[in-house]
Amino acid sequence: MEIVTEHLESIALVRIKGRFYSSDTKSVEDGLAAALGIGVPHLAVDMTELDYISSAGLRVLLKLAKQIQKAKGKVVLFGLRPHVREVFSISAFDRIFSIHVDRAAAIAAMQ
């Protein structure tokens, strides 16, 4: 699994590549915290190259979303592949997160 981060004004854009297993939770938490550590209030998570997410991965995203929302920020996800989208649907996380088709739609939703 790989995490790539970039910043667009007030948005931290984080791309998660590969398979997000429970053993990856610490590295993902650290990567997401570092992306937000420079004081940007919003997070967009690019999942176009995410092949799998475990329940532990879902918990990491939920925990982070709660922290960001508490600080009056926004979290959006985009580019979920059909099988990853199904995991979000079955777990009802699609009701918790704002999910968008692509990067442009995700960024527009934050402005």
C-alpha cells in the first residue's frame, strides 16, 4: 500500500494505492495526520487506485472524519472502484461520507 499527498490551497488531497489491510492502519493514520498537520481544514481521499479496504481501514477513515468535522472541516472520498464502493454501501459508510465520482466533483463539493 502507498499513500501520496498533495495540497491544493485549503484541501489535503491524499491518494491511497493498493490494498488497505488492518496491518496498514498505523501508516495510513500517520500519513493522513501528516497531510492535515500543516493546518488545512479539508481532506479529499482519492481511492481510484484502492483495490481493497478492510474493516480496520474503514475505522481509520471514520475516526479521521470525526476529528476533521469536529474542527469544522470537510472530508470527501472519490473514485471508488465498484467493489470498494460495495464495501462502503454494505457497511452504510456511504451514508457517513460524501462520495464523488472524480477529483473535480470532490473538490467542487468542498468549496
